[in-house]
Amino acid sequence: MVTTKRTPKRTPKRPSSSEGEEPAAPEVDPDQHPATLDDCRRCPLWANATQGVPGAGPRRAPIMMVGEQPGDKEDLQGLPFVGPAGALLDDALVEAGVGRKEVYVTNAVKHFKWTPRGKRRMHKTPGQREVDACRYWLDQELESVGAHVIVALGATALKAVLEDPKSRLQDSIGKVIEHGDRLVVATYHPSFALRAPDPETRHRAYAAIVAALQDAKKLAQRRK
Ligand code: URA
């Protein structure tokens, strides 16, 4: 099991003020088998993150939720879904009648990928190579948590969970996908429900997340 940390071991990484300076190429070894997230050099994302963000939740859980990657707040706190997207997810869990403490929450990619905009760190979608490299950690979590039902939050999570870079979120929403001995329920990423340009889309995305969590709960109960 990947252990949970709450305090950054490294100074938070911030956009550099020295523009034009080429950063040193980060150390990478895609075949590395690190013992801890902080030792992970399987892809370059470790270099600009404050820390690796492992999953959080019970050691064993019937439901696992998988997001994309930690955001700014998660990178600083070392915990998944503690920022604005996490607040929306918490509301959706309450509405669906699922306790956050009953589910294991993690991300497809464990280091924050960002690009500077002024002093801010803006989210950057992880590439397939980074998702593949991080599968090393997701596999360990899937194995140790033993969840029968996986909720994939957004396209990156769906591709990671199904191990299929061609899978499309739009084709999967509202369906239960059998994947090996697990059931995968796909829905929108909470950030989409927060940031979609019009209120109607945001409302529909939020309702779809709640519906997916309700489906996951029913599927997990059937299995008891
Ligand atoms: N978005 C994610 O996908 N995961 C988090 O932990 C936070 C925001």
C-alpha cells in the first residue's frame, strides 16, 4: 500500500523568476522499481512537483475513485482531492449517500504536472507516457485496496484504469464496463463540472457525477 504523507519533504516548487534559464534535464528511469513515491524517477514529473501524492482512504475498500493527477493544493498538502475539485467531489459523495471515508481516492498520475503563468502554477494534462509510467503505483493500489468497483473521473483516469489509451469518455459515461474482475463506472472529472463555461453544462456534469457514484454504491452493495 502506498502510504499517506501530509507535510512536504521538499520546498514547494514555484515558477522560476529567472526567465530564459534552461532547467537541468530531470533524472528518469522508466524501468525503475522505486520503494516510495518520493524516490520515483519513472517519468520526469517528479522534478517540478513538491511531492508525490498517494491515494487516501481505507486499506481495503469496495469502491476506488481515480482522478487525473494532483492539483496545486494536493501537491502542497500531499493528499488527493483537497482543493476545489475535491470540494465538489465531497458534495457529490454526500448527495449520492457515499461516505468519503468508505472510498479509496487516488489519481492516475501521482505528481503534479504544471506550467507557469506568472506566479501561478497552471494544470497541464499528463501525457500517455506519464500515465503509463505511473501505472506502477496504480497497480499496487488496485491490488492492495481490492476495490471491486472503480469510478474513473475523467478521460485520463478512464484510459489509465482500462489500460486503453483509445478509450473515450463520451462513449463510456452511464455504462458499467467490465474490466477483468472489476467494474468500471466512468464519469466527468469534477474540474469539468466546476469550470465548464455554461451553467447548464456544469449542472449536467455534476448530476452525472452524482449518478455515477450512486451506481457505484449499488454495484458495491450487490457484491456484499
Ligand atoms: N484533480 C485530480 O484529478 N485529482 C486531484 O487530486 C485533484 C484535482
